Amino acid sequence: MAKVLMTGFAPFGGESVNPSWQAVSLLGARREDVAAVELPCEFSASLPALRRAVEEHGPSLVVCVGQAGGRLDVTPERVAINLVDARIPDNAGAQPVDVPVVDGGPAAYFTTLPVKACVAAIRAAGVPASVSHTAGTYVCNQVFYGLMHLLATEFPDVRGGFVHVPFSPEQVAAAGKAAPSLGVDRIADALEVLVDTALKTTEDLAVSAGAEH
């Protein structure tokens, strides 16, 4: 079976949990072909940890997952930009502003996941999803860009990309305010559909994916 590396993030921004890691770890427990790795939400440590995971597991597919609180649905990302501009400090207290992810790297990388096909399949499974064209400028985008740069320069036969997921209901309840949310089990279901779609699909759909971020 194809080997899949999936990553999620440690909690950040004062949260006690991160649904990206909760869902990824749940999927890793479900499937023998999925290696689940938690990445630190730290600018200095995230990419070295990602590199170690790629080298250790030798996957043919890498899917990194992060939390995007406030989003309504599961959003596969289409493009990563070579920019870090941190709105808040990371878990190590660093807050870089207007610096590149990779000095001298391309302005942007596109995902090599079939994002429109993945969105269609996730929706067909009953989970809301849409294509996103912005992964932000925080650690999520750094990891997405760093992943695509690593694959393009050192692992050209490996495909990869990034997916953002909403808050979990538990996070919203703990915060005591209304916000969009999606259960961790449903997020894991969506990620499993995405993985299965990406493993069997190399050419993306040539149709609109509907509402996009």
C-alpha cells in the first residue's frame, strides 16, 4: 500500500487542543498506510520536524493539516507563498514579520494534490468543503511552502499539499462564543476521503469548485 505522511499541529494561541492533530492522529490509528506526526507550532522548529518525518517515513504522499479558526468547512489549500508575517507569536514566542520562508525561493508553489477532486469527494461524503487560495502567513503557510519546496528540490516523486480545518465544537464551547465548528471525527472522515482521492487521482477536475476562500 502507498505510504502517506500526515501532519497536524500542536495547540497554539492559548488553545488546549488542536483539531488538526486530533483528526490526523485519529486517522493514523485507523489506517496502517498513514503515518501521523505532530508538528510544533514554532517557526524555527516546524520545518526541521517536517523534514525528519519525510526522511523517516519515505512517503509517496504528504498531507499537512492545520487549524483555521473561523472557517466554515474543510479547505484544501491551492497555493503557498514565500512569506512569513506573524499576527501573533508562535509557541516559542517568535513573531517574525515580512520575512521569506526560504531565502531566494520562488514567490509561490502550487499544491500537487487534486484539490477540486478532493473537495467534490469530501462534499459527496457529506462534509462541507471548498478550495482555498490563501493559507495565510503564519506557521501553516510556512509549513505548506516549506513542504512544497522540499518536495520540489529533493523529493520530486512525492506529491503533497496542505488542508485547513475549522475549530472543533469543544473549542467553541470552551471559548464561550459562537463560531463555526466541525467535529473531529467528521474532520478525520474528510481527511480520509481526501487521502483516498489523492492516492487514486493525479489529474484534477477542470470545473469550478464552488465557493472559495
